[in-house]
Amino acid sequence: MRVTFPHMGNLFIPVKGMLQYLGVDVVVPPPSSKRTLTIGAKYGPEFACLPLKLNLGNFIEASEKGADTIIMAGGCGPCRFGYYAQIEHAILEDLGYDMKLIVLEPPQEYLSELLAKIKELSGNSSWWHIFQSIRFGYQKAKAVDKVEKAAFWARPRELTPGSTEKAYVRSLEMLDRSVSQITLAEAKRNADELMSAVAVDSKKEVVKIGLIGEIYTVLDPFSNQYLERKLGHLGVEVDRSIYLSEWVNEHIFMGLVKGIRSRKEACEAAQPYLRHFVGGHGQESVGNAVNYSRAGYDGIIQVFPFTCMPEIVAESILPKMRDDYGTPVMTMIMDEHTGEAGTLTRLEAFVDLLARKKEIKEASCE
Amino acid sequence: MKIGIPRSLLYYYYYPLWRVFFEELGAEVVLSSHSAKGILAAGLKNAVDEVCLPVKMFYGHVLDLVGKADMIFLPRIVSVEKREYICPKFLGLPDMIRCLKNLPPLIEVDINLYKNNKDFYSAVKNIGNIFTKNHLDIWGACLKALKAQKKYFKLMQMGLMPSEALALIEGRVEDKSLPDGEKMNIALLGHPYNIYDPYISMDIINRFRAMGAVVATAEHVSGKIVRNYAARLPKKLFWSLGNRMIGAAFHYLEQPGISGMVHVAAFGCGPDSMTGGIIERYAHSSGIPFLNLTLDEHTGEAGVMTRLEAFLDMVRWRKAAFGS
């Protein structure tokens, strides 16, 4: 059994770590690329959202590398994601790929089934060993988040252009390579050192933007055209409404780890505007926009795949939030046709606007 | 008091229920005008670009009720079947509409049968309390409303379209004989608010009929058959309307009298992108002629007509060549 799974930004680092710790033979799909997207768009349903197409491309490319089993998350709606695995599997079958599908459905509904599948996947390891490997994966996810946050801070302030990027890539490589608790601890230390060694102008005034929206396009740089990196180079400090470890905690541990941001806070903040959950992260998007506005961010960017239903609801409601708080919001919609130059132009214009607004505000305060 | 109901979205399913309910409680029900260019234009102006055509239309219908109604009935339909939803946009609809300016008060009640069918009455009670505090009156109105609704669904399962069933209930037409099965039968699948809204669908049902076809829709199939056939999927769909379409499609694919299948989707519709794909896959493997029609606000009528005509020609030739 050679197991593969879809890409979502740096998700592969903790997932690969966890599965290898369990002793599973893992095939990480090649990083999402234009080819991945072309394959996915060719075989996926025309109006399916972008993540489905990228998943499909990932699976086909992984199968070329020898994978024969797919692990995929499930869901119980109303967002389309809950039916992804079945559709993708049917398409792969039609194309003649003989791959086994293991869908991990949310534990609220199918706990015993989920546990049985995990046991099967692990080749009947003891529960203690399984617990240890999940913990190992989670620690990696947290380490990855720490590196990302450091990069968000350093990018707009770096003295040598590109130095943050170099340290960021090197740090992730080190985390990815660690295979045991001991090597992971060492990799974490080295990554910390590398990230803090980036020469920065810490007194520089920077524009701050909060990134909200659909989870996949927020977490996956390929699908959002490397928004965070582009913004960083434009001198913007970015914060993301959700990080990997938070997502893992919410969706896999059911919020068991306390003391980190949870979706509950966001949903409470959304109450005046959106009173009911709408699937996906629609309600969280509205709530996080409110939270970023309250925290004094200069602007908000909402990003989601074309035709994403929950985020369209959020998009319809965000103008009201913007009227109340005065924080500019820009919506960027991603699909397989997006050209990079257009994205960059829009980002530049938005950042210029925010910088000007900030200057005027500060001048009037003095 | 005048209660406004937008002639859009789930109006096509649940109008008889709410009309009887409100009238029993002494309110007057006002419908928005029939879908038309002006209504769509108002919707386009006020909704974000990304929402689908039927939701844009809904915005227009709500705005059409301004000045006509004292209150607008806008329930949040979260779920109408156990463990199923409608679509995320229905979950956020009241919040989206509330962003419009100068609206009369809205009657916003959550209808959520996701966990339990009994939750329906508690929602109904909340609505009834606007008119009366007498629980017996509300209960009586609710029973009458459910009866009217049952009759409506039954008429549709006998082969009537929603507009015909409504006309019959309201006593506007003579009882018509049911369509005979000798002609060319076309299964027309799509969200009810798309296929039954003559403006959105460009009157596809009557056009098909004028070209000599008998149209069968998902609403003509009983809930039991739908559930049985939909259970063939490897995993149950969590959209009620999608389930109905899939179940009806599988049912019609096995009916020898059905000579062609048409799937109508709104541009950018999330559930349609998945259910449409599934139906297409099964239709292809069964060999039945299949047409996928995607509609948006820009669709030219002539283009759609040409496609329908070509499709029916193909079905006819095939029938002539292979017999029925």
C-alpha cells in the first residue's frame, strides 16, 4: 500500500511526518503546478471549485509516482467539499486509475468507522503508537505555523530582498526532514535561528492586511497565486484567519487543544451580520473580518475559489461590515484562468490605497 | 396585515403551505410579480456578481414587494429533511437580504429539520405568534396548511407542473386529463426554481410541449421512489434538492418510456456542478440522449431554442431508428 493525499499548502509536512512515524509508505504528490491544474481542469466537472481540480491533479500525478491508495477527508455538507472524495474517485475510475480510496469522515457522525479506518491505515499499530504519531504530526504543524508567522513579519521589513524567502524555504525543508521527536526539536531550534537571523528594519511602518476566506485558497499558496509572498514584497504584513494547526485542532481534534484561536470566537463576532452557519468557513470569514477591523488592521482581503457557495454568502454581507467599521475589503476569486499580472496589479492598487489612507489618518492624529 | 411572499426559490415548493397558513390566521398574502426583465435587473443591481441567477432573481422579487406588503416572509430554510441541507445560500439568505435598504420588516424564522422532524412546529409557532397568541388557532392553521401542501405534492406526482397544480387548487381551470404516455417523454431535471420559473428557464416546459414532447420532472416522482434510487450512490448527498434530482434521474433512466434527459443548471451553482456530473455519468453509461443546459442572466433565447430543437430531433431520429 503506497499512500498519497492531496496538497494544501504546507499540509504535506505534518501529514507526511505523521504517516511515516506510523510506518506507512507515503508518496507525496509533486508540488501543485500548472500541469496539476491543467490535468484537474481537464477531467474535473466544469463548475466544480478549484480545490477539487487541484486534488484530482495531485492524485493523478501521485499515481504516476506509484501511489495506489488515497486518503481524503470527508464532510457532511452543506459545502461541496463533503462530496469531493466520491466524485474524484468516480472520475479516476473512469480514467482507468485503479486507486483505493480511504475517506476519513468527521468523527461527530462516524466515530467507530473513522477509528477502524485509522487502524487499517496504520497496519494495526497499537493505539498508543497511533496517538504518538498524531501528536508528532501536530507538533510539526505547529512548527510550520511558527515559521510562517515569522516569515509574515520579516518579509515586509527585510533589508536584503529575498532573504526571508530563502530562510523560510530552508526552515521548512529542515522541519520536513526530521523524522523523530529529537530531530524535530533540533529542526525547530535551527528554524527559529534561521528566521530570526534575517536582517530586518524593525522600526519600519508597514501596512497590515488580514487574509480571510475559504480555507484551501487561504492556506494553499499555489491556488491563491502566492498572495502572501506578493503582499510581503509590497511591504505588507499579513495575518491569516486560519493556520494549519488551528485547522487540525478544529476539524480533527474537535477543539480539544485549548488556548488557541477557535472558530467560536469568529462566529460570535459575525452574529450582527450573519446569524447562522452557512457551511465551509462563510460565517468565520465575516467574523474574522470584524475581528481584524477591531484589531486595527488597515485592510482585509477575502479569497475564495470561483463558485464557492459559503464565501459568496460572506461576500454579499461584507459590504455592510465595511460600512460599519470603515475597513476596506477586497475580494479575490481564484480559478484556473487567473493571470498573475492581473492579480499583482490589483494587489498594488489596493496596497497603495491602504497606505495612503493610513498616512492621512496618522497625519490627522498628530 | 399583508404578508409578502417572493415568487421565487422555494415558492415553487412550499407556497400552498404558507398561503393557507397565513390566510387561516387572518393575514392577506401578496405575491411579487411574475419574473420579468425588470425584476432581474433590480436583482442584478443589488446582488454581488457571484451569486447564481435564481438568487439574483430572488433579490428582485423581494424588492418588488416593497410598498406592496407590510411584512416580507423570509424564513431561513436550513434543512427540510433529516441530515440534509438545501444549499449554503439558503442558509445565509435572510442575512444577505437584510443588507438591502428600505425593506419592510422581515419575518425571519429558522426552519431546521436536520435533527428532528418535530422541530417544524416550533418554527411554525414562532411565525404564528406574530398574529395570535392562541396556540389552538396556530395548530389548526398548521394542520390545514400541511393538508394543502400534501394535496399540492400529490397533484405534482400525478404529472402536473407547479403552475397547473396551483391553478387546480385555486379553482382556476377545468380538470385536465393527464398527459398520455404515447408521445416522446423527456425527463427534465433541475432545481424547481430554475425549471418552473418561465423567465429563468425561458419557458422550457411549454417549449418542449409545443414541440410535441411530454415533460416529466423530479417532482412527478414520489419521495419514496426518490429515496430508494438515490440510495444507490456510494455516499448520501447532503442536499435535499440534489437528492431529489439524482433519485428521479436514476428512476427515469430505468423507465423504458423516457427517450431523453435534460439537466438544467444555473451558472456557478455549487450542488449542480456535482449532481449534474453524477447524472451525466450515469446517463452516458445508460446510453440515453442527454442535454446539459446551463443558464445565466446573459443567455440568448434563440441559442437555447436551437439547442432544444436539435436535441429533440436527435431523440426523434433515434426513436425512429431503434423503435421505442
